[in-house]
Amino acid sequence: MISERPQAASGSVRDGIVREELAGLRLMFWARLIVLGILAVWVAATLPFERSGLYLAAITAFAVLGAPTYLLARRGIGGVPVIAAFLLLDAALLTYILVVPPPVYVEGWTPQLNLRLPNFLYLGVFLVGMALSYSPALVIWTGVASIAAWSAGFLWVASLPGSIVTSSNDTLDGSLSPDAVISGFLHPGAVSRTFWYNQIVFLVLLTIILALTVWRSRRLVARQVAAEAERASLSRYFSPNIVRELSNSDEALGRPAVQPVAVLFADIVGFTAISEHLTPENLVKLLSEFHGRLTRVAFDHDGTIDKFIGDSIMVNFGTPRPKDDDPVRALACAGAMISEIGRWNEERRAAGEAPVGIGVGVHFGDVVVGNVGDVRRLEYTVLGDTVNVASRLERLTREIGTSLVVSDDLVRAVRRCGVEPTDVIEDLREDREQTVRGRTE
């Protein structure tokens, strides 16, 4: 069983990363639609209809092409190869739009002139958008696809009749005059290899930076998912307030200290007689239901479950950090536990099962709070006479014939909080003086 825990943890981390990748693709899809929508509005507002129609059609095609990537990934179809194929189509379509002039553009405008426009930067925007995917591999692939598509577009333009391929090296020997260089640059058929080299270097550097950024973000996400998985695992063994304390503190819970705490014990009345008539499976089911209901009530009142002892549950109020209303919450929790078992008994009667009685004892006083045990196995618990009295008050419920017994110390502590105990539990009443076993006070 020990070897299964790391596998389970790594599996939860992988599942968390998959969820983040899917969320990233969803965000990327909607961001793409928003950006394209803004571009569509801008094109329609700034260009005449005969020119804007083609651009709007291209924008629509680009928007539609982005949908399969997200929709297929959401359904778990295709995986990375399918996403990579659509990204390659994206890069090819975008390059075509940027390189090939529309038929209704300015007369005499050439693809060579298109290469000199800043249109190329839209490929950079396309590449930056992939950072939302949380996948370094997709970022790298998008960079490769963008470089390949743009290079194919450049080489196609360079191969067209009338193209004059130039380079900054052409002027190094000084054979061309400044006027000739400028004239060559302004020629409608001029295609600069230097521009292409710089654009490729730009895309390579941008891809590397984005891939490293996404890789680092992915590691942060992995650590966050692992931390959440650890918190979920801890929550199975510790109360939520203890988990929060362990998660938010750089140090373990402090060394043992004395502080006032309200201690509550609750268990099933007549459990021994009940267990004699149940199979082991039904007995475990009964205890699980009983403990589960009381646990939810305890957590609702911000109590710390110290331990389960057979059919009993021990809850503290005031650990790991004491609060002013600890006695009030302890008393309210006791009443809520009795009410919860009452509702459970209604369900049991409707199912033809015998009702279950409950006894609850609550006391307030100083305890020793801290870690007990060996460094290899520590238990965060409370110790002291207050714990013993709370346990014996719970046992006293059998002798008195009631579901709840609280001590005078708890009643006084509730009143010090400015609350009358009968405002918390309406039918609470004072009993005659009782002496619990092992106590002379």
C-alpha cells in the first residue's frame, strides 16, 4: 500500500495539469474569438465593403478553424497530434492572409510589398496566444509551424517572376551607391533575405522565451495542484482548521502549551447491546454514518476532531488557536449533534431500523495542547483533567437519563462570552449537584 501513495499523488497532479491545459485551451479559444471580433469591427469600420468583405471572410475562417481544437480536446478526442495539425493549418492560413494581397487591394500592389509591411507581427501575436495552453510542447510546435509557414510564404514570393532577392551583404563591398541601395529597396519586386533572417530569429527567440515561461508556469501549477492534493489527503486525517494551520505556517504546530479549551465527547448510548445484533459490515456502516454526521456538525461549528474512540468522538474548541467564542460554539455543537441524530433516527424509523441514542458531555478548562509521541509518529491532541471530566460527563448522561450534560465551568464560560446558555439550547436546565467518578470537586 505504501507504494501506491506516490502513484496516486502523481496521478492527481497529472489530472490537475490536464484540467489546467483544457482550461487554457478554453481561455485561448474565447480570447481568440474576442480578438477576432475586435479585428472584424475594426476592419468593417475602416475599410470599404468591397475590401472588408474578404478580410471578414478570412477572420471568420480563422475563428471557425480555432473551434475544433478546443471542442475535440474537451471531449478527449485526438490529443496533441490533432491539436498540432490544426495549429499548422492556423499558421498556414494566417501566413497566406498576410502574404497574398486581396484582389481588390491597391492596383499594382505585389506580394513582395506585403513582405515589407508589419503584418508579420500577427504571427507573433498568434504565437504568444499559445502561452495560454500551459503546454511548452504546443508552444514550441506553434513556433516551428509559424517559422515553417512564414518561410514557405517568403520562398514562394522570392520565386515569383519579377522578384529581386536582396541582402545586406550586397552592399558590403561598396559596389552599390546609396542611391542604388535605396532604389533597390523601394523596387516593387524587391525581397530582402535580411528581413527574413531577422523575422526567423525573432520567432525563434520568442518561441524559446514563451516555452520557458510556460514551462515555469506549468511547474508552478504542478506544485499548486500537488499542494491541493496534499491538503485533500490531510483533510482525511485532520480537521480543516488543523490543515489550514499546517498549510499556512512554515513551521509545524508549536510545542505543547497550556490553554483553555472546550472539550466535547459524544457516543452511541447502548452501543454494546446494539453491536451484538449486527454483522461486522452493518456495524461498520452504522459507525461510519454516526461519525460522519457528527463530523459534519463539528466542522460546521469550526471544531477540531481530536480522535474517534470506538463509537465515541472527541471534539475540541480552541485548537489550534483559541477564539473568544469557543465555549459558545461547543455548546451549540452539542445541541446540533443531538438534533442531527434525531433527524437520522427519523430516517431509520422510516426504513424500519431501530433508533440510535446519543450521549454528549461538554466541559471547559485548561488543557495541555501540542504534539504527543515520537518524531516518527506524532499526534496533535489535548491532555489533562478537562478531557477526563468531559468524558465522564458524557458517561453521566446514562445515569441522569438525558442526552446532554455540561459542566458549570462551561456554563460560566458561555456567560462570560455575553451569551445565556438557554439562548443556545432552549431546554437546557440546571440539575442537582453531581460528582463524577474519580473527582472530589
